[in-house]
Amino acid sequence: MASVLFVCHGNICRSPMAQYVMQHLVDEAGLTDEFDIDSAAMTTEEIGNTPHRGTRRKLAEVGIPCGNHRARLLTRADYERFDHIVGMDASNIRGILRILGSDPDGKVSKLMDFTARPHDVADPWYTGDFDATYRDVREGCEALLARCLEG
């Protein structure tokens, strides 16, 4: 089983979008039982909140179910549970490493680093552009799934 934890600032926009996109890709590939996928925040300000309405709206538009996720905080225990801890931008990576303390097994990476065009996934909380965020998240999740299937 492969396990993936997506992380962003508040766990209401980018990381739950990535969680549900990845779950959708895994389900479509018939690999549901082979993946553990979740998402978490680096900060406490949105803990307990559901995904942002823009995230829910975009996922509905592309036919991807958005479950009953509630924002939660990344913990040091997540390092043992997950094979991949995937941030959305450089700031997320710094925050993830601050919370985890270190990354001795090389589990922490940026989502778009799995693609041929590494860059930060823009935060639609600030940009308002959930379409652009979805395009990046979809591309990154497809590349991450391919990497997981390689071994």
C-alpha cells in the first residue's frame, strides 16, 4: 500500500483538492485498496472546517466527489504513517519540516516536483483562481501516481 499526505497552509483549498483528485485517479485505476490518501494543514486557523467553497465547486464541475473532510493539523506522527508528504509550495515545505523536525527518509516533496515543470501551486485563497490550481493539482497528482506505480 502507498500512503500520501497532501499539505497546505490551512487544509481547505489546495491539499483537500489534491486529496480528492488523487483519490479519484486511484479509484479510476482500480487501485482504491492500495492507497491511503489524506490531507493536513500547517496552521491551526482552519482546523475543523470543510474544504473551501471554491474547491468544492471546482471538484463538482469536473465530476470529482468531495467527501466530508475536515481540516486537521499535520503532526510528527504523520511521518511514520505516510510514504509521501507532499506540500504545495516552498513555504509549505518549510512549515512541514518545522513541524516534523527533519526528513531522514526523504518523504517530503512539493507536488509539482513530480512533473516535468516544477513550480509552486498557487494558493487560490489569495488568487481566486481555482481553475489554475486544479490544473496544477491534476498534473501533479497524475505524475505522483505514476511515480508510486513505478515502485
